[in-house]
Amino acid sequence: MRSLRLKFPDSGQEAKNAGYAVMLLGILALASVLYELKTAMDEVAYWELRIAGMDRRTQRKTAPQAAAAKGGGGGRDMKQEVKRANLVMSEIDLPWGPLFDSVEYASSHDVALLSFQPDAAGRTMRIGGEAKSMSALLDFVSALEREPALRDAHLLKYEIKRDDPLRPVIFSLTASWIETS
């Protein structure tokens, strides 16, 4: 019978190379997970800042009214106070998430949003901003119209800044939102 010769690597180099490859893949996976974690934490911080800003604005709007009511506003009618309280509550109960998401999904790098004014009573909002070009502005308006939470997006006015060499377009538009219940 013939003897069987098996060859094993003498220095174990192939096993070391495989170990290094697995270690490199692990490091790359760890880096990817850490990057995703940082991105998620940045997004959470961004939304917390926006919510805190909305809370501050709400407090600024209601604080002067409360001080006036305490400071001897005996001539104030109770119906006006109730109406004002209902107005504040309707602003708080706005569908902020879907509105912001719709505007964010419709916007692009060619459009900068400068103002966002919702009207809870009419379920409309006014958006003001600046676009790099007229075509970018029209693309933004049609993208808003395609958003499921919005409808009737209309350009109210626009002005091309002729004194700027890039000729940006300053605009104001309105859109209605669909009540989601």
C-alpha cells in the first residue's frame, strides 16, 4: 500500500491571512455601525432642537397674554380668553410631523426655505424661500403638490433678484394640508 502524504502549511501563514481578513471585515462593520449611530443621534438632536424651539415660541406667544390677564385685565371678556386658548390649542394640535416631512421630502438643494407659517383654522400654510432658478422653484411647487399630506400648492408671488449675479428667485407659496384622523 502506498503511503499518503499530507501537506500542512509549515508557518501557518494561510490561517493568519484568513484571520486578518475576518478582523478587517469586523472593523469595517463596526465603523459602519458607528457611522449609522452617529447619523441617528444627529437626527435626534436636530428634531429635539426643533421641538424646543417650537416650545419656546409657544411660551412667548402665551406668556404676554397670561401676564395681561393677571395684571388687572378685568375688562377682558371671558369669550375672548377661551377663543385665544382654543387658538393656541389648535396650533399645538397641528400635524407637525406630516407637514414637516412633506415639505422636507419635496425640497431640494436648489431651494432654501426661509419661513413656514401654518394657519390651523384654514388648514393652510405659507412657505417663503429662495430658489436657485425658476425651474427649481416650479419643481418644488409640483413636488409639494405630489405629497400625499398636501394639496392645492400655489405660487403666490416671486421675484428674481436682478442685483445678485446668480439671479435667485425669492418666493412665497401656499398649500393646504389634508386632515388625517
